[in-house]
Amino acid sequence: MEERKGIITMKGNPLTLAGKALKVGDHAPDFGVLDNNLSPVNLGAYKGKVCIISSVPSLDTPVCDIETRRFNQEAAGLGPNVAILTISMDLPFAQKRWCGAAGVDKVVTLSDHKDASFGAAYGVLIKELRLLARAVFVVDRKGVIQHIEIVKELTQEPNYEAVLKAAKKLL
């Protein structure tokens, strides 16, 4: 598996990303993850929709909590043709519990814990931690990546405005 160093840090310490580096214009790779009911889900389930795919290290950390709640709020203004997916290595049970406690009902939380399929396919698997890097991908209705942000410092939030602008442009 391809490895890249110097792309992200955690509290200033460099980490290694494993998986293929993607770029805008690439076809979004498929992946296999689990939903909160342990059912398998892949990207094809969202065919025909604009997808905002947010990868986070863990919903049980402050920045991931803030980010996922923010995308849940923003979802109301985007309409039914946009799917917002938050993918982490958290177990589906933990994601379901977190969503219930946080009142998150518009963002779909998905777990990559089993095979790291998403992390490897999107190049956001953190080798040292077996967690996902904080990143956001906007995929158009035809499955082409139109926006990528890999957040340099794991403890920082993404640029929400840039993500929302990229998604709205595709509607």
C-alpha cells in the first residue's frame, strides 16, 4: 500500500497516510463500510446524489463532534439531492450511541473499522494509529471527485465554507 509522509500532523507530530492519493477529477473509488445496524454499505448506495464524505478519527473526540454536528446542521439547507456521510473507525454501536446523544439525524455515520476499505481507497488511513485522517471529499452525481480537503493538523476543523460551496455548485 502506498504511504505518504508530511501530509498531516497531530499536535505538530508528523503522521503517515496509507492508501492511494486522490485528486480532483478522479473517479471516486468504491468502498465497503458498515452502517449503524451492521449492514454493509458502499458508495453505490448514493449514486445520483452529490456526496459530502467527511472522514474523522473518532466521533468521541471534541473536533470530530463539532464537525459532524456542523455538517448535520448544514444538511437541512442542502436538500434531498445531497448525502452527507461521516466515516470513522468507530464501531457502529458507538456511532449509533453518539448520534442519539448528539441529536444527529441528517448525517449518515458509517464505520470503516472492519477492513479500512474507505481509508485505504481514499488515502486517509493513518498508519501509526489505524484511524482515519480528517478529510472531506465532495463527489458529484456521476461519481467524480470535485473537491478534496485533507486537513493538515488533525486537531483542526475543515473549511466548511469551501466544502459547502463545492457541493452547492453541483446542484
